Amino acid sequence: MPSSSSTPLLQGLRVLELANVLAGPATGMFCAELGAEVLKLEHPQGGDPTRGWTVPEEAPWGGVSAYFAATNWGKKSLTVDLTKPEGQAIAQGLAAQADVVIAAFKPGDDARLGVDAARLRAANPGLIYAQVSAYGIEDPRPGFDAVIQAETGFMHLNGDPEGPPTKMPVALMDLLAAHQLKEALLLALLKRERFGEGSHIQIALFDAALASLANQATNHLVAGRNPGRMGSGHPNVVPYGTLYAAKDGKHFVLAVGTDRQFAALAQALGLGDLAEDPRFAKNGARVQHRDALDEILHRAFGAQDSETLERALAAAKVPFGPVNDLTEAFAHPRAQHTALEGTLANGQALRAVSSLAFQGEIPRLRPSAPPALGAHTDEVLRSTLGYSADQLAELRAQGVLGASPSTH
């Protein structure tokens, strides 16, 4: 019997991914890294749109863009046109043998394409149907991360006080929704193990965004405060998040969460009596006198070079960090824990970040590199649904399947 310490916990599960772009694929990659077989159905004409979302620095990688590579390791790609009845039959056949379906259609399109939860669960009662939408399954509006950031207050809160609302540099609403969907999926698997029942679980990007407003939401709901932009400052804690520049221009961020840490900061900066000042001795007072304290701290940081500041703050055990670019961030030893390395079908070496940031006694796979479009169509349809070479050729002639994998 395999050791529990070496067998990925989702090994033996089959996941059918009917999702593009980010939230759904991120959930699928999570499953793949934990051992599941993930079958990604893509449209024959171009596949997942992120295959074409490139940046100017990218070399041509045969349909695997850096964006696509962010969330599609360890999967098998099948090209199937779900607008055709024969394509729907393929998806329904795969769903009948799947444990999980990850779907991200505009509400109503899932039924039109024959892959809605009611239909697929009727044929496979133990199926877990995990559905992503923008505003919930009753609302047919399409939605994208940038719009959700705007509608849920994130853009209003983000940016400098004198500047315009600002979108965050990653599609964080999609990623928050993916985390919610992963949690729900694991609970649904536990429910099925205990009670033998499948589930229909849903997450809306809008809901995931609101649930992640945390203290900003409760500041509003409890205290009636409608917060605005504060740059990188914190509404409840000072000094926390604000940028301070050393004499040589290097920026630092402080995260001083306790009065004891503030006293240590004052000592490290040669401002020992600052912690005795009634305006700054307690966090509540520091919040009230934020501007006066910031002025003092800006002067103190600007009087010293970055190396001197780093040594002093580290010795005093003050929570701080330099503002790094991505080259500096990925040079950190901790970055090695999240690195993925692989080789594409065309021989191109590829590096990316794992979807699993946790460490510990949870075994995982080293997933294969992201697949070329349709690379596994024939393999999966033959082995899983028993299609013959003649049937595959006929489906290609009808435009149901993409080109032969060897021609991609």
C-alpha cells in the first residue's frame, strides 16, 4: 500500500476544466499539483485566450504565453468545439467519468452548450461541479477582474490620496475567487467521502472581493467610515505600510504593529524619546497624529544610507522590508520553494511559480510544463471514451476537434 507521506492526496481524481483565463485555471492547476488528472477543454480556434496574452519581451513559444504558463502546468489539453452537438457529447462523456468539473461560463451559456450542473450531475450524481461567475449564477452579465476591482471598492481604496483610483497590478479578484473555490472544492470532496454525495458549488468574483475587504469592510460597517485612498498607509495602524526613503534613494516599508515595536524603532533611528511623546506612545495616538509622525520618520530615514538603516532595524527586530523589484524578489532564497521548471514540447525551457505556497507533510507532484493546444485530444478521447482513429478523423472533418496534435 502506498505511503501517505509520498502519495499526492488528489491522485486518482479526474478534473474536467471548462474554464479560461485565471480563476478556473488556477483552481485546475492546484488540483494538478496535488496529483489529479486535469483535462482542459479548449476551443479549437486559439484555445484559452491567455495563450495569446504576451508581453513584448517574450520569445515565440508555440502557443504557450507567459500568462498561460502561470496557471496551466500539469494539464492535458483537448480541443473540442462545444457549439457542436458532437462536441457537447464529448464533454458530457468526459464529465460522466470525472470527479470534478470546473466551469466558468457566462450564466446561461453552460446550459446552451450542454454542460450545465443539472445535466452533468444527473448523469453523474457524485460529481462536484465547481462554478465561477462574475456576479453569481443568476446574473448573466460578463465580468472581468478590473471591473470587479472598480465595483467593489478596491480601486477607490488603492492609490495616492491626491491621485486617481488605481487598479492593482495583478488580477487579484480572480485569484481571491480561485482560493475560495479551492476551499469549497476541498470541503465538497470531504462531503463526498463522508456522505457519498456530489455538490454544486459556486463562487462569484464580486463576492470573493467583498469577503476580502477585511478590516476596511468592518471599518465601514461597524464605524460608519467610508475610507478613501491612503497610498500605502494603514487606516488602523501607524507606522504601517508607508514608504520611507533612505539617503541613497532606497525605499523601505515598516509594519510596526505594537507599541513595543515602535519603541524599538525609535531607538534604532536614534529617536529614543519619541516613544515617550504622548502623541506617539500608543497606536491610537499615532493614528491621530499620523502626519506629524510621518514627517519625523521621513527625516530620520533620509538622514542615513540604506545599509546602515537595514543593520539598525534588523538588530532592533523592527518589522521592516526593502521595496524590491521582481528580480530582487526572486533572488531571495525563499523564492526557490515556489519555483517550477519544465520544458515545452518545442524544447523551450520554462520557469514559473507554483500554485502551492504551503510547505509541510502534504505530498505534491512536479507538474509537467503547460501543454500545447490540443496536444492530448487523441490520447484522451481514445483512452477515456474509446474513440477510434476513424471516428477522430471524422470529427476533425466536421470541425468538432482541432487540428491533429502533430500539426500544432
